Amino acid sequence: MSTKNVLLAALTGLAAGVAIGILFAPDKGEKTRKKLLKKKDDYIDELTDKFNEFKENIEEFQQDVTEEAKEMLKKGKVKASKFVDDITS
């Protein structure tokens, strides 16, 4: 799932939750506002966690690709060296 889709789904869920909370709130306005602020904080924490997880995954992927590229480069140098040796022999 792409980052845009995850972020869009999270924001849509946040908006829907807020709207439903306001529409069906049986409490006084002040109490409802406090609940909404807590929910907002919960959603922000959840989005932060998901973003950090995504960032860690990207960093791991970058490291894996870098290591693989270095290994391919080493193999290429060995093959090139053997090729040069074969030509000059």
C-alpha cells in the first residue's frame, strides 16, 4: 500500500470520527471538545507511529539496496579483471 493511500485513509478516518463524534455527542459542548481533542491526539500519535515505521522500512530498504549494489560492483570488478587477464594472456 502506498504512503499516499495510508495517509489519505488515516485522514479520512480522522475526519469521519470527528464528524460522527460531534453529531452523536450526548455530552455538553465542553466535554465533547475535550473528547475530540483527546481523539485528535490519539490520531496524531497513531499517524506519527505509522510514519516512523514507514521511515524505518525505507531506511532498511535503502541499506539493503546499497549492500546489494556494493556486492554487484565487487562481482563486476572480479569479472572485469578476469576478462582483462584472459585478453592479455
